[in-house]
Amino acid sequence: MSVQASSDRAGAASRATASEMKLEVVVLPVADVDRAKSFYENLGWRLDADFATGEDFRVVQFTPPGSQASIIFGTGITSAEPGSIDALQLTVSDIDAARDELVGHGVDVSEVFHDAGGVFHHAGTEARVAGPAADHADYGSFASFSDTEGNGWMLQEIRTRLAGRITGATFGTASELEQALGRAAAAHGEHEARTGEADAEWPVWYARYMVAEQTGEELPQ
């Protein structure tokens, strides 16, 4: 097989329309299924399933609020060492509020931190700097915690995603929608102040602003 032939096929593949591949489930290895179930129930995550076909097979599934992907754990579903998963990331729009909520559920959560290099790319803690990223820059602020089995989680604050990361606005909770509406309202007030007149088409402006904010496109002025 020639390099040129391989390159030609790669180019053809890149030009083809990619099939949608949506992350659906992440498998967590746990030592105590009931203990893990209690932990995630306490967080308020949605319990989607808990079924067994015998002593050697049991599946428990939870979905975090606003997430399209779920976690599963149980008996007989993975050979991975219990507690061996690390740095699974949960995106939040307000990391301080999310951290406070976890603490309120009795979870031991680290203080909010950012990475010395500007983005999180270290597996360890040596590059962590206390406090959020400057101006709470998107993708820059983190907090970490673990479940009862030792599996590690990371909160990451993202308000506006980089362009091209998503194709439409999605709001996982009423609180996220409320916050987005508040930001749109404030920006629209500045828009009306600049034009000097009331905007009868404000619902259209709000919609454009909220979609552009999430997709990373240029915000309406």
C-alpha cells in the first residue's frame, strides 16, 4: 500500500459526511454497587435503571442533570480496577454555585483552581493555581471530587463554547436557561441604549444572542 493511496483515501473520508456518534454511556468500575448508588442518588442525579439477571450481573445507570450522556456501574460489566477512572469532566456554567451544591450534598470538593499553563493539561496537581481563571475565562476554572469508590470527577466552567463546538443552543436545566435569558436581557438593554429606541423584535434578538453565545458565534450588537 502506497503512502499516496492511503493519503487519497484519508482525503476522501474527510470530505464525506461524518456519521453522528454521540457519547451515550461511561462505565465506572466500583467495589460496592449499593454504596455507589447511594452516592449518586444523594447528588440528585437521575436514576434510569437498576436491574439484575442474577448474582453475577447487575447494571445501575444514572444521568447527571442536563447531560445527554449517562454513567453505568454494577456487577459483571467491567474488568477495570474499582476506582481507576480519573478526571471525568462535568461542564457547568457557574463553577462556584456547582461546587457549593456538591458541598451541600456532603461531597468533599477541592477549592476552585486553574492551571498554571492557562488550560488544564496536567494529570497531577502540581500545576494547579488556587482560584478561578482570570475573569472566569471559559474552559479555565476547575474543581475536583471523587465518588465513594475512588473514581475522580472534575467540574469545568464553560459559559460560551468555542465556535464550531456545538450547532445549537441547549439548556440542561431551568436555572441555566434563566441565567442565559438574564445575560441576553442585559445585552439587549445595551443594544436599545445604543439605538435610542425600543426594539419590538426583542424575542428575535434574544434568540440570536442566546444561540450565538452557546455556539461561539459573533454576538448581535
